[in-house]
Amino acid sequence: MSSSDSGFVAFVGAGPGDENLLTLRGADLLSRADVVVLDRDAYGALLRHCRPDVTILDEAESFVAAAKAGQTVVRLCAGDPSFFSSVAEEVAACAKAEVEFEIVPGVPPATAVLTYAGIPPASAGPEFRIVDAAQVTDWSAYAATQGTLVIYNGVADAVPIGKALIAAGKPDHTPVAVTSDGTTTEQYTVVSSLGRLGPDLKHAGMTEPALIVVGDAVGQRDKLSWFETRPLFGWRVLVPRTKEQAAGLSEQLRSYGAVPEEVPTISVEPPRTPQQMDRAIKGLVTGRYEWVAFTSANAVKAVREKFEEYGLDARAFAGLKVAAVGDATARALVEFGVRPDLMPTGEQSSEGLLAEWPPYDSMLDPINRVLLPRADIATEALVAGLTELGWECDDVTAYRTVRAAPPPAPTREAIKSGGFDAVLFTSSSTVRNLVGIAGKPHNVTVIAVIGPQTAKTAEEFGLRVDVMADKPSASALAAALAEYGAKQRQAAVSAGEVPRRPSQTRRGARRRAK
């Protein structure tokens, strides 16, 4: 990168669509950019690499002026800037203006999309040819390709191209695959032959970006397809949780091929009167408690924020015993610098925690008091159980949970009309709140719940429960949904049918199966 005052422009290949295929060099340049020029719809997700104060331009016209003013500019280009790219004039403009520039290669669709479609790019024959359909007037030169022919920008003319290749001597039984939205969870592949392209593409709804692949390598797709065969591939999954809680669950769903959409159903807010928490933190520091029991990651966050307010850190827990109700709560504690002394070995719930909790013993325990910072709507079971074991509880409201604002109208409509393939309910409150702010999910939507209590609440609202986690954790719930999706897919394949997502079974749904 330039160290001069004249600025700098980097033409960065954004890759074929999957945001994780950006190169390390591209991510590094984005992190240092003052200005980013990009197609926001296609590559908006890559802005997560940028500084919060970055300037975003949708048009390329003014970036040379920005560079002349001393700014670092990143121009994101589709795929690889060296492959049929339209940025040649922009590069020339930089050279003419004597602005320093760099061209950063990206992962080209010609190899990446084929790999994601299960087609080994250069496995059949000695040739691997890549062509831009927009620049070809005579296909006879390509009909003799002894290997794999990859065609960019040709999906609108796929049928005429097929006919032209046959007319030039290519056998009509030559395998062909057409893949749209490659490397994304919208990826869709139609496998055909040159002679059957017309009828096979007729109802497929193919649009750019897409690639046409011609050659025997297409025949290996049955054995090598790994992306489109993921258990939840293309499933649109609603994740109704608080924003902080949703991130890890969404990442796990993406690993199964799903398209998660996070809809906050509850908002976490401070207690109306902070004095109770203030007294609790003071008591924690002055040795009032033997134990602190955390029943949620939000409770950990609330205590941590109070600590920061008072200039305290994890050292204030010295001499205290700390209990966590489950894995997510324990992770929040470890991030805070506190390792829990007690966790359930079985069910991750208040009942599971009580099953492990030792009774108060005046010979062993110098103090008989437990601090329990929790939500304003938490159940009383833990307090009652600890009291039975001889402990005294300071049951303190650390945060309030309030119903979130309704999601945008398109999301509400998708929930009610069956636009989602599945919805994950991680608590009874998420059931009540989602129905309250957005309405009941359509009956084609797969309902997945974290445990029996959440299932009971869902059924009270007239929902059919299809999936229940084998243990009450969000990770187990996502895994259970993936197992359900895999079984549905396998049943369709065994019956000789094309697997279809639940949303594709509703009346009036687009029939294109993925």
C-alpha cells in the first residue's frame, strides 16, 4: 500500500459469492480502507471487515478524486478482476490520473462455482477453457474442446448456445450443468445435456450470475456434490432470539447450509430501579455471599457492566463460588475471566443445577447466602430449591426482558405465509413473543423447540412441534433440525424425487426445487 499523500486504489476481487472466499489480502485492505466502492446487494456482507467510519460508495465515478485527496480506496469487483471484468476503464483512469493502484486477484467463479457444484474443473480431458458468451459470435471454435468448457454470462442464451455447439459437431448427449448463484446458499444447479437444455431449463428460473459447464466432468457431480447436499441447504430459518444470543446459533445453521434470519423477540434492558443491583455488587465485594448463581449469559453481562461502572474486574470474585446453569452462561463467565465451580452434569436448567447443588453445612460453609442475579420474569423454582437446601437467597433483578418491536412487514408476511422453512424456539418466551409481534408461523414451517416446556407452550398456541433437541441447548437444537432435514432429504432421494424445502410445499410456492 502506498505511503505517499496521493492516495491509493485497490481493485479487489470479491470472489464468486460466498463471503468467506475473500482473500486475506482483500480483507486486510478492507480493514484499512477510507472509501469502499461496491455493489451493496451482492457484497454488503464484506463490509464487516471495514472500520465503522468507512465511506461507502455505490458508484465508481468519484473514487479517483477520493484517492487524489489522499484516501485509501478499495473497489470490490465480482469474482477476479482479471476474468471478464468491467474495471479495465477504471484502472486506466487511475493510471491517467497518476494514482497508485493495486489489483488483488479473487477466487474465480470458473473454479469455485464448479467445485461447489461437485464438478471437478479440470478432471476430464486435457483442456479447461473459459469463455465469455457476450464476446462470442461463432461457437464452432469451442465445439472441439477436449475437456471442460466453462461459459460466463450465457444463461439467457443457454439453449441457442447448446444448439450452436451441436451444429458445430458437439454430440447432443454431451453433459451440461447450469449453476446460478454459485457458492451461496441460493445456489441451484440443473444437470442436462446439450440436446435437452431447452425443456430442462424451461421452468428453472435461471438468472445471472450463472455458469454453464459443458463436458464429461459434469458426470462426477453425483459422487462429488457436497455443498447442495448439506442437510438444510437453502432452508430459510427464523432465529427468534436476542441479537447477542443469535450469532453463534446462526453460524452453526450456516454450516448446515441454511440461511438464518435473526428476528429479536425480546429486548434486554436495565432494571427500572438500579439500587437493588448496586447493593448486591457491594455485598459481593464485601463478603456477604458464599455463592453467586448465574442462570443466563444476560445475567453475566448485567453484572459485568455493573463491575465496569464501579471500576471492578473479575478479581472481585476471589473467594466466591460461582455456579452456571449451562454452557452458554459458562462461556460468558469464562470470557469475563471467571471459571464456574458448579454446572449441571445432566439437564442444563434450574432443576439440573439444583440436582448438583450441595446443601448448606454450617461446619463447611462460613456464609449461608447466595446471590442470584437474573431476569425480572425468571421462575421461582431455583430460589425455592436453594431455600430447601438451607441457603438464603438474595434474588436480584439484574435485567428486564421486554417484548421487542415487530419485525419488518416482509418478514411478518413470510412468517405467516410459509416463506420460512423452519423456526427455532429456544424458550417459551420466544414462542409467546414471536406470535405476539409477528403472528403464527404457517403450517408448512417446521417448528423446532429446545425442550418439553417450550414444546408445551408452542402447542398451546396451536403449533405442531416437529423437532425437539435431545438436550436443552441452542447448539443441540440446531443439530436436531439438521438431522431432521437430512432425513427428509434422504427420504425424497430414496423415493426418486428431487428434495424440496418445506416452503416449496405450500400452495402457490415457486416449484423450483433446490
